[in-house]
Amino acid sequence: MPSQSKARDPRGRRRLNRRVVTALVTGVATAGAVGAIVADAAPPAFPDNIVVFPDRDFITIEGYQNHIGETGLVQITRDGNVIGSAKGVVEEGDVAFEVNHPGGYCWGAGTGLDVTPDIRPGDKATISFNGIEAGDTTAANTYVTEDMTLTGSPTKNTVVVHGYAGPGVNQAQMEQRIIQPDLVDTEVGKRDVRAVPGPLTPAPKGAYSSSLTFEGDQFTATYVFQDPANALIASKADLGERAMSWQVEDADGNRQGLTIAEFGEAGGPGMGGCPLGPGDAAAPQPGTATVQRSTDKTSLSVTWTPTDPVPTAAPVTGYTVEAIKQTASSTGEKELVGKRTGASATHVNLAGLSATQGYDVEVRSMADSKMSAPFTVQVPAPSALGDVTAPTLTVSPANTAAINTASTITLSSEAGSDIYYTIDGTSAVEGGLPSDTAKHYLEPIALSGQVTLHAVVFDRAGNSDTFVGVYKPATDTIPAPAAVSAITGSAGQASVTLSWAAPEAGVIGYGVQAYVKNAAGARVASGALVTTTQKTVTIGSLNPGTEYYFTVKAKNGSGYGPESTDQGPFVPTKLTDSVSIATAKWKSGDFRITGSGSAVGALLEVHAGTPTGLILARGQVEPPVAPATLGTYDIRVRASNAPASNPGKIYVVSENGGVAGPFTVTNG
């Protein structure tokens, strides 16, 4: 099945089980629910989302219902380089489309990059429409590290899962799950059990308690079951351990920029007909090759285009070039002459050939021990051609002066001929063949300074014509680019994100200027010009509540073009923070809550029951103590200021918008 087609699983199922995906994305109330966090990445806002399953190299695109019927481009990048891509059409429903999952699209669909990327922590999954990015998710550096264990004394009623939460992972925005469908028919009543950050806490429907604790970059999820039989069932889950992390959690608890690491799952093609992963891919076949026979017919000049590497696969280490005689001996053998080259080579000369025989020339790339399929060029025997007339090499503009003026030079000749040239002062022909410095002519030659052009054309019979001329570019340079259009934007927390389309080819960068209006209503610049080479930019550190206007201008070798029309107004919102609760204890005359917050100095309120319930206590986030990076708080009220009884569920609310809770207060 071609990778450009959509594959279906044996049951004809088009979608991932929505009960699973919806549960994974929306989750349950955590002990550290937080507001949206502005980060370097730009996860989409609910109901849109990009969900990354790195172990299965699988992507789910959710929402994007304003793009129904449009084609979205999904790309996986590592260190700025594209290592996998696919196109899919947005369909109506919660899931727009999927990549590398039964019922979805193969990697390489519509893009020609036929490799299933090995998605790893730090890789970025991006979706775009018509060249404008519409959101991304960075694969989180968290995963389960070993098989779960069944323990407990005197009865084995406890399951423990260990894992890793590395740099960049917000531990307050994590969850661990064990997927075990056999639990549905037990007191658990669900196909999974879950652990969220915090101490051992009963599940909402009972049957077990769970905790998720951290020590440095290691996490431990603990599940204590009321019935040891259910602990045994959970421990036998096949590939059931999950580590989940998300970049942003909005006020409604939606988890945006979600990574779901699945312990023990295999990567590579997710269904039949999809391309192999980089570790299994063959060496890439050379793209093109041309062969020129010398005037004495005993040598061949072979030139090929560099092989496009398979992203993250073993690099090309060299090429094998062989000329195989077309006529076999009486015993069926065919003589060959060949050479092996280094990885950077694009040309060899093969000598010692029969002047009367035809040859099949095969060019293959090598990647370690792997060898590609050949790119083959057939070279007929000279007697089959019977051509002794030299071809004519036509140069435009014509060579009519000592120094000719042109921005580009076009070379042409009869059909089936090959043209080679140099502009570095060396000859294009040597020994009746193209020289080692000669380039195969494929498109007009662009000039950036004065050059001496050497060119030669060979026909299929080896007849040739040469040319030498001096050229320089015109004084007039390329005009500045046109104004940028198709600009879209949205306001965020103390920021505005803009996207646009390139006005034309040759653009090398963009300048974005922010403006505000003064008391007289006149437009004035706000801040310095922001430069970027991308077609999207997020400008931060803006004043919440202020109306901003923006212009975009494109740049090429001649400089900036005109500014676009004003875009706006955009009004940034207040920057929210995150808070979490670590402990909450009550006893008669003493009520104490501890936790962490991202905004040092933020004023906090402790509420009973709901985020807007009765205020029980107030406090403030204090600076962190190394090596911690988050601030901390320790709120304590005593005697008559303490609640008369245990308040049960509490929330901690920051003045900056962060909310943590519900959290159950324990006695003690």
C-alpha cells in the first residue's frame, strides 16, 4: 500500500477509541491544577490539540474544526531539521486525523519523506495550514523505566511503577496510569487506574488509593488496592504503564501539548504499507545520473546528484559506480569496470572500456553495510548511434562583447545532449570528457559577480562543442520584496502571536514592529523591530489590557520591502502563574498548608470547597531555595484563627490566576 494512501486496520476502525483519548486528554482533577503557562513552545488552545505518542511514533491531531476539508501538514523536527512529515485532511469530529495509527495516514503521505521518524524527547510536532503554523507539541522527557512490581505485606495489595521526569517536564502537570481492561468487571469499574502528584489519596469511586511522588528526576506511582485480587489483575497489564505530561493546563483543566509515553510499545510503522523507521531503512537511491562517453569511446564520465539522506538514519558513506558490458560472453558473464567513492563525490571517470561495446552504468549509494537500489543509465554501442555531427551549444545572452552583461546565463542544445560548465576559471572539458570541476547544467546560471564561463555539450555519440565567454551581472539588483499579506494573529498572556504567508520567493527574513496609540490617538512604535526568519512570531513582555497594532515587512538581498497594513488591535491578557499544594493538615487550633508557586511574591488565598468559597487563610509565595526553581509557601493559622473543624476539600488561589485543588485536608 503506498504511503500516500490512508490505511485501515483489519477491523475497519477509522478512529482511536474516543473514550481512551478523551480520558487521556481531559484527565481528572489533579492535586496541582494550574493555569495556562507561556513557554517557548506554542501548544494549540482547546478544543484543538496535538497529542504525541513517542514510543509508537504516533500523532493524534484533535479539533481544528475551523479547517474541515483542508489539508494539514504535520512535521516532526529535531534541532530545527525535519525528520518526518505527513499530510492529512481534517475531518469532522473530535479527532481531525491521525498519523501512523490504524485508520490514519502513514508518515510520508503527501510529502515524499518516506520514513517513519523515531520520535524522542525534545522532538517537536507541528501542524500548519497553507504554510501558517497552527500549533505544536514538544515530546516530553518522561517515561516509565521498568516493569511495575506487585508488593505488600502481609498481602500483596500494592502495585508500584517507577519512571523518569527529566529537564523541561513540569512535575505538577503529570499523571501516571496503568491501562488494564480486565479491571472493568471488578470493584474498580474502569479500564485504568490513575496516580496524580501528591500523597496517597483514595480514588473518587473507591477500590484503591494512589500517589505520585518525586525524588529529583525520578517518580514513583503507588497503587494500594482494597482487594489484593485487583492488585494482581492490574500488575498483569500487558504494556499498560503510561507516563503523561502536558505543557499547558487551561482554567477548565484541558491538557494541551500532551505527551503519552507507553512503556514497552514498539516504534516504527504503525500499520501495513507505511515506511520503515530510520534504523531499518535501506540506503537511499541516488536521485539522477548522467553519463558522457569520450571522443575515443574508451572512457565514460559519470555524474550524479547527491543522495537525499534519510533523516536520522545512518548517513551515506560512499557510492559504487559500475559500467557493465551489455553483451554477455559465451558463458553468460558480463565484464564490468567500477569505482567506489567517498560520501561527498558526485563524479567519476571510468576508463579501459571497449570502444565498440554498449554499457549499463549503475550508481548506488552505500550507508554502512547497506547498499541502495541502482540508478541505471544505458549507454548504447557507438555503432548503434552512427552520429558524427557535432552538436551546437547555444548561449543566451550571446557572447557579443569582451565582457557581457547578464543576471543569468541560459545554455541549450539538441535533445538528448548533456551540457557541463564551470565559472571558476577552469576548463569544462579534459581528455575528451567533462573535467573534474565541471558541473552538469540543469538550470540557468545566476551571476553574483564577474565570471569566465567555460561550457561544453556532448551528444549521445560523444561528439562535442565548446564555449568560453566573460559575463558580469547588471548593476541593478533584485527589487525589494512586496508587502506581506494574509496576516493572522491572536492575543495571549502578556503576548501576541502573529503568522503570515511569504509574499514571494527569495525572502530571507521578516521584521515585525509593534505600535500603540498615544493620548492624541497617534500611532507610535512600541519597542524595537523584532526580526525572524520564520513566518510566525510570538512577541512577549507586553502590557496586559493595552491595545497593540503590528506591521510585518519582508526582507531579501536588497533589504526590507514596505510595511504591511496595521493588524489589530490585539489586547494581551494578564500573565497567570501556577501553584500546587504539597500538604494540608488540620487539628484543633492549628491549620497548615504548604506548597509551591511559579510567581515569587504572589499573594495566595486558601478557600474551602471551591476556588471562590470561604477564605480560610492567606499567604505569599517566597523565593526558592537552591537547587529548587519554584517558590514555596507555608501558610499556618492557629488558635481562634484556625477553622473550628477540618474543612475537607480546599483550593489555593493566586492573585495572578493560578489555582491548585481540590486537595483533601488530613487530620494531624
